[in-house]
Amino acid sequence: MNKDIKTFEDIVGVSFADAALLRQAFTHRSYINEHRGEAQGHNERLEFLGDAVLELISTHFLYEKYPEKTEGDLTAYRAALVNTNTLSDTAAALGMNDYLLLSRGEAKDNGRARGVLLANAFEAVVGAIYLDQGYESARTFITKYLFPKIDEIVKKRLWQDAKSALQEKVQEVEGATPSYSVIKETGPDHAREFTVGVYVKEKLFAQGEGKSKQEAEQDAARAALDQKGW
């Protein structure tokens, strides 16, 4: 049972002028297919907008927070801050999972695929806040719920290249080099979602997901490092 969307407004302290926008932000394309005529639209366009808003606000935040860092470092920090893992963790902490409108098939999947859906919903909510409340409200929301994660990202060096770290360990332990292969692609052209496997000696080590092949490969590498305790 999905919770009343008004409850989410109360949690994040944003009162929407157009509540339908927020509902749309939580509506997955699969839900529309099963509930034709009931829902106004799915969240892919809002996600597209929210992604751009999030990137601008995050870039400005990092530029001011780390005046001594190079463009390369800031780019790496931003990638770690707005990747699928960080966004899905933030969305989960806000209880967004309770508001997602999914098809019955999508609703049954509580694995890594759910993380992609949550990350997409977070971006869609950012887009909805931007449209309904303006730039400053979107910035306040992101600052409050996402930016506190940057200190841990920097302290634990989560911004570093997981693929390079995995390659070093695999070469050391297995005497081989990992390879990556796309297992599945879903979603429309502007919002593709990739599932990638990382293989060692033709054996699947781990899978990862992301909005680009590169992000999915990094996610797979992190998953492999975690599973192996490296």
C-alpha cells in the first residue's frame, strides 16, 4: 500500500502548489501501462529535468566547498555524489520507496534494480520541486538531504575509481584482468538503465547498474570489491 503523497510533503517540508507533479515524480512508466487513464504521466521527463538541476546545484556547492581542488577532483567528487548508489541511499532514507507507483512486476523486485528506480525518483522529485517551487527550494532540498554525504565520500575516498582498484586486486589475487559486459539495457533513449557484469576468467564476479555503461561498470566493480572483502 502506497502512502499518501501529502505525508512525503510533510517529511521534506515542501508544500506543492501542484500536487500532481509530485505524484508524477513517483510514477514509473510500468505503472502507467497497468493503470491507463488513472495516472497523469510517468516520471521520465521530470527525471531528465531534475538531473540537470541536480548537476548544476551540486557543481556550485562543490566549487565553493573545495576552493583548492582541481577540476578533475571536483568532477570525481560530483560523480560520486550524484551516482545511483548515493541517490538511491538518500531516497531510501527519505522513505521514497513507500511512495513509488510501480507495476506489479517492478514492485516485486527489491534488489539492485530498485536502487535505480529510487535514484530516478529522487531526480524526478528534484525536477518537480524546481518546477513547482523554484530554484532556491530545489537547492534547499538537495542541500539538506544529499550534500551531508560528501564528507563521508571524501573521507572514505569513495570518489576513487573502483574499476582501477578492482583490477589491481584481481591481478594480484587471480593473476587475471577483469572484463565487463552489458547484461541488460532498459528504458527510453534519454533515460537508459544499464546492467553490467564484471567477469574474471569468464566467471561472473558481480553485477552493477547505472544510467550509463560507465556508471554501471563502476557499480559492478564496487559490488565485486564489497563481495570479496577487498
